[in-house]
Amino acid sequence: QSVLTQPPSVSGAPGQRVTISCTGSSSNIGAGYDVHWYQQVPGPAPKLLIYRNNNRASGVPGRFSGSKSGTSASLAITGLQVEDEADYYCQSFDTNLRTWVFGGGTKLTVL
Amino acid sequence: QVQLQMSGPGLVKPSETLSLTCIVSGDSISGYYWSWIRQPPGKGLEWIGCIYYSGSTDYNPSLRSRVTISVDMSKKQFSLRLTSVTAADTALYYCAGGAPYSGSPFDYWGQGTLVTVSS
């Protein structure tokens, strides 16, 4: 069971907007640690998408955005494209466990 | 641009030691935290541990008793040793690098190595 909780799957049609939630606790996101997001398509390693809550990594389209509030964070994707179909992971740090922690991952299906 | 190249066996016998190496190119090995992350088949990501160029380490408590991460500055590489492996250690293993602070993002990733524990 992951320290950070994500929905197992989300879906949307091309052009639509989807959001993926990442829920933590007072010992990680709520403690002020940043949240980062990764995109993993089958095969390659995960790719950093959003860092420090709301900053797009180099080369990431403006359709991707991140936010954080309290003990949760969200990744939003607008104008969905077929190539966005992938697994998405959130990541933070847990001060009690003293470890980098990940969410369980969310599979995005573009219908 | 930092690049990470992994090497190591893809098959390890139960109770033996898993060893992987990650070579850093494109930048100095100092100034980053270097981590190992794994992903069991069909599952999510798990942080194993990290090392700074100075040699200081931090490990996931769930694996601490079996993990050693080391760095070789002269060869610009860092390594993972996981002892007493079982089938539960079968996973895609990644090396990764990021800024040297707790909770930093993993900016750079190796290509991944599938390690299967089986006799």
C-alpha cells in the first residue's frame, strides 16, 4: 500500500480535461514537502513531468499543470491527446519514514 | 545533459546478492543525490535508497538491513547491492539522480534493468 494515494485509473476523450489526485498526510505533503509528477509510457523509464508542485519540466507542454493544497496535490491535463495515454505517478518525501515516497500510480486511458 | 547507464545481471538466484551499477556521464557525479528505485511487475515505484558523492547514504527502512549503496568517484559510478534476495525482489530496477535535498525530484533516470530472482 502506497503512502500517497492515487486513483488507479482515469479516462477521458481527446480534447477533454482530466485531473489525477494525490492524497498524502501531515507527514509528507501536509508537512510542506513538494510534490512531483512523472509520466511513464510502457517501456521507457518514468519521465519527470511536474516538479515542485506546479513547475513544468523542460519540454513538457503547457497542457500539463500541477497544484498542491493541504495534504493533497493534483495533476491536470487539458486538451487530452492520444499520446498522453500513460501511467502517472506522484512523489514526495515522508518525514516520519525518512524516505522518498510515491503514489501507486494512475493509468490514464484516452478513449 | 546527465545520462545514466546501468549494468548488471538480469537473473539472480534466491538467497544470493543482487548487484547493479550505474555510470554517470554528462556532468560531475558530485552535487547530486543518486538513488535506486524499483518497480515490481505491474506495480508502482519504490525508492530503495540514495547516496551523496561524499558517501553519505539513506535507505528505505523496509530494505535497510539488506541494502548497500556505494559510490566510486574515480569511475563516476554508483552501485547497489541487495542481499538475500527472494522472488519478492523481482522488479525493474532504475538508477536515478536529482538535487541533493530530501524530497527532490528525480531529474535523470537510467534505462532500467529487469532483475528476476529465480533458481
